[in-house]
Amino acid sequence: MTKANLTTFLTAGLLFPLLLPGLPLQSGAQQSSAQGATAQGTTVHEHCSCPCMAQQTQGDERHCDMAMRGDTMTHCDMMNHGDIAKHDDMTKRGEQAMGFSQEKTTHHFYLAKDGGAIDVAANDAKDAASREQIRQHLTHIAHLFADGNFDAPMFIHSTTPPGVPTMTRLHEQIHYEFQETPVGGRVRITTSDARALDAIHAFLLFQIVDHRTSDSAAISEAAGTK
């Protein structure tokens, strides 16, 4: 990233709280700290679909630099990307494609050094119906993704999520494993291919933003850990 681009990125990142209702304003000290960390490369994460940042086209991926506070992404999904009505439409498509209530369940997306994970849990531990529906869906998704079929997320988000073209092309280099959790399930995604890894992270970051999960954008040693 050039010095000019970094300056533009930092300025945009620090101004987002002024533009988005409900986001806390940073103090001068916090802004200085965040800017210093970003300059050192510790709070900048590339490869998301956020249209609020300056983007560039590289291959078949959409790239941008993400502003982060601590290890949490700045939520910019309301900027030029979709309002409440669009998010509600996505939620309805999600219920149609996944087969379970989005209100009774919670999604989480994790980035790891070897890939990441998609985690879905029933909000009520006694909700056996949602738990089983989640497990059925994620089992199916793991098989579809392994075959390079990403029709479900494309339908849900009404777009081709970043990373999907590469994940489709390199599907034989990516391993998808369904794992049961006490209140739902998880699809663990791993690869040893650098291009596939970059695409996986782009895909998961897009999910974090579009689903508004507030998950960390930090890359952990293992998916689901801090």
C-alpha cells in the first residue's frame, strides 16, 4: 500500500464513527493509538468486500483495507452497501435457503491461519428443532462447498461474495469438515494453498460484514479462538 493510500484509508477509518449512527466516537488518544497501530500493520486487514474503503480489482477478488478498532472490524455495511430493508431481505432469503429461523439462531465467522470456520448456534439450548436444522444445513453446505458449489451464499446475499471465484476454481485445494457443537454446528475450512487461503479470508470477512455479526477480523491460530 502506498503512503497516499494509507493516509486515505486512515482518514476514512477514523471518520466512519461520525457517519454511522450508534457507533461510539473515539477519543483523540484512541485515534492516535489506532492510527499508530495501523501504520505498523497490526490493525489493517485486507481482502473484504466493504465498499466504504477504496477498492482495487485484482484477479477475480475485490479488495479493500479494513479499519479495525482493537481486533474488531469497523462496521461499514450500512455505507453504500445496504440499508435495514436490504438486510431484512437478506435475512428472509437466508431462512429460505438454510431452512431455519435467523431470529432463533446466531451466525459466527472465524478466520484462522489455515482457513477459518462458519459457526451457527441455536440461541436457546433447549431449541432442539433449530439445532438439528442447523446441523442438516451445515452438513449439506460442507458437501456443496467441497464440490465448488456456492449457489446458496450467492442466493442469500444476492451477489457473488468475494473469494467465491477462487474458492470455486481451487475447490480441490480446500477441505471442508462439518463438526457438531452443543447447540448447533460448524464447518471448519482449511487449506495449505496461499491463494485459496486469501480467498477464504475474503469470503469470511464479507460474511462478518453482511451478517453484521461483530466477529473479530483477527486471524487466530485456530478458528473460533481469540
